[in-house]
Amino acid sequence: MWYALFTLLVPVAAAQTPAENKVDFAALGKAFVAEHCPPKTSAPCAQEEVLSANFVQLTLGPFDLQIPHSMLANKAGIDNLRNIALALSLQVNEWVRWQGAQTAFDLDMLMAVPGWMAHWKPINEAQIKKAKSRDLLDIMAASDSERAAMKTIETLCDDGEKLALRIPEGRQLQVILAPARLDFMRWIGYGGLVDETSKANNWFDDAAQWTQCWLGWKLVLALEYASWEGFDPTFKASQPMKKVGDGIMAQHVVQQATYGLLRACRPTVPESRYDSALAMLMTIDACGEINTIEGAGGVSASGGKTKPYSKFVPGGNPKGGTLPGRSARGLSVITESRWRKGHGADGFSAPIKNGQVEGLKAAKGLDKVDPVATFVMRQEDNSGKHIVRAPFFGPHADEQEYPPGEYLVDYAEFYRAYKAAFFHWLEHTGIDSKSHAAQWSELMRALPTIGDKLDFDGLVAQVYGLPISAKDGSTDSLEWRFLRSISKAK
């Protein structure tokens, strides 16, 4: 298939030479060992030893959250953890709902988890060591009803009779939180010291911009963006997520944890160009909006042949390419770009509809203009004009050409909103308002059936009785029904 592998490198201030950006991963790994392994260790200690000595554990449904002791030591860290945990709890509820497995949880049980989290207070290293285990239920003194609620949720997420999307063998997705940029980069360095596969997958200079990586089947999440002021060889500079906007950190964790969960539940299923859209949709459903900065943002399966942050975008050179670096000014305003209006609270319906209006005006006088399928791309300074047209899904999307380089950043932002809007429409409206929830659940439950003989496009056609897209609007398809529905939205 003619997929263009398109790597989004953000945040970067400007293009720099490889020599300026050279990352000493071995030194980062050695610093990690010195901090987390027993003194005078001749070789790096095992990952489980690191986690056991320096991290506490919180089980949230399918997630095994690993939290550094330092995050529990002050109010800011506790507040961040509480926001993350509450968002992941909502994610788990949506994950169950997506699969049509509503449960008979009573109100007391549903309130037990946030009630327990509301009472978390800072705790020091000595107090952590005194607890009977490193489970946060023991460290933060949960009641019997709170423990029961957490166990019930975990059991449900392993129930093969109720959920088709679950991690094989009753495992969980281990998510390791790295509060600071330096913490995250040291994890990458350490991972390469103990595992050659992690070294091959992660020891790239581009990792200085990443916000997540795989170490085996462990997902390490950075809780800060890289500095928007350029490459920092010490990794002490950063762009805090709270400066981008309220709730961004929780949205980031839900988005990337969902992407990772989709991979963990289907370890043998090829990565789809739509996985990132599902992760965005889940973030909207769980958090109410999504305004994260994707860039190096998709997580691919552990051991894959491509870099972990590659994305599938329709059209273009089959050999792939790299987006041009964004200026610091461009990054500072991107979260309020026209394609992010409303931050997805409406499923990005408004920006896509506004794009249709702008596209129609710009295409006046041109031949064969489809009023619902035409959009205008602009350069970073909002100058210029380049027209793109649907389809953006299905096999015909790969026949499209990329816009010129100066329009690619806007195109990436447009495609981000467009794919999320499509799946939001499919989940919440669909082609039959009376059965849209049931069809969506059928689609989600069938995701593990994707394989050599059935791809995602084929699965969608099987569930909805229509192809996901077509060459144009003359053939009935889901993409054109979506476009027409958006054009009629108020």
C-alpha cells in the first residue's frame, strides 16, 4: 500500500545540524544507573529492580501506572498525578462503553475511586518505605470499598466474555511516568544499555523531541514537552504542558495510553493509520477536549521496523518525508490554530465546516469543485493558498499528492482535526441515529480480527455496509456522508 511515512518533529525551534543535536545516550543511561541502581553496580540493574526501588504502582483497569517517588513528595506532583489518574479512570469507563459492555456498577462504587484520589496528600520517601507494599492503595490508605471498586474495574477489563479488546494473558499495559525531560531522556539511555532492541528503536537524535517511547512493552511517558527555544543538550529546559493549556497533561497521558493500549490488545495486528484518530477520539470522550501537541506523537508496536513516531498521512511520496521545522512563534500559537477551534469539544465539527466554507470561496471559478470536499491550506504566517480535496481516507487517498512544503504544517493540523472529526461523527451520529452506538461497539469489538485478509477499511465496510470512502461523492461512502453531515451542522 502506498502509505507515506511522515514524521512530525515537534517541538523544534529551527533546523540544526546533527552535530549540534548529538545526544549522548550512553551517558544518559549511565546517569540513570547511578541514580536508580544500587551503589557500585558494575552493570545496569534490571528494569523491575528500578521500578521496585524507586516507583510506586497504581492499577487502573488495563493500566499499570508506575509513579516515581519524587512525584508524591509535593502538592504539585500530587495534583498532577490526581488529574492523570482521574482522566485514566474516565478513559477506562469509555473503553468499556466503546465495546458495549455497560456494567451494573452502582453509584457508590463509581464514586469510590475519585473519592479516594481526592484525599491524596504529599508523602516522603521514608513514609513510602514504611508501607506494606508499593501499591498506592497501601501507601495512600484506601478503604475496603475503594479497593473493591478498583479490583472490580480491573477484573472487568480482563473479562473475555464482555470485552474483545483486552490485553492477552491477563497482562496490563505498564505506563511509566517521567515528570521531567531529563528523566525521560535518561530512561531512553538506560533502555538502550539493557536491551539492544530498545537501543535500535530509540537511540535517535530525534528522541530529544519525543514525548513517549517503548522499552519492550513498557510505555514511558514524558510529562513535559521539549523546550521550544531550541535544542538543550542538558535536557533541563522544557515546555511545561500547563503553559500550553489547562488539562493538557491529562489529555496527553490518555491519548498516548490509549494508543499504547490499542497496540497491546492487538500485538499481532498491523499498525493502522486510524489508530491515532481513535486515540484522539478517546481523549475527547474522556477529557472533553484535546489540545495536545502531536509531534513525534504516535506510538508504534515494540520491535517494529519503523521509527516509533512515524505517522500515516494520505498521499505523497511513498518513500516518506519529514515535516519542516516549526519556528518557536509557530509553536506558541499552534494550539489556537483555526483547525483547533473549540479544542475538539464538538468533535472538530466547527473548524471542518468553516474549512468547507473557506474552500468553496477559494475554489470559485475552478472546474469540478465539490462544495463539501474542498479545503484551503495556508503557510505558517497565514499567507498563500493551496487547495486540497477529499478523499482523505481509503485507497484513493493515497493517490493524492502532498501540498508544497510550505503548506505541510497546516496540512498536518488539518488532517489531525479531520480524522478526529470523522470518527467522532461515526461514533456519535453515524449513518443511522438509532443504531450508531451499536455499530460503533461492533466496530470496536471487531478490531482484533484485522489481519492479512481484512484491513481496517474492509472492517468498516463490513460493519457499516458502505466503503469508508470513494474517489468522489458520486459513489456513496462514509466519508462523503460525513462531509455532507458536517456541512449541514448548525
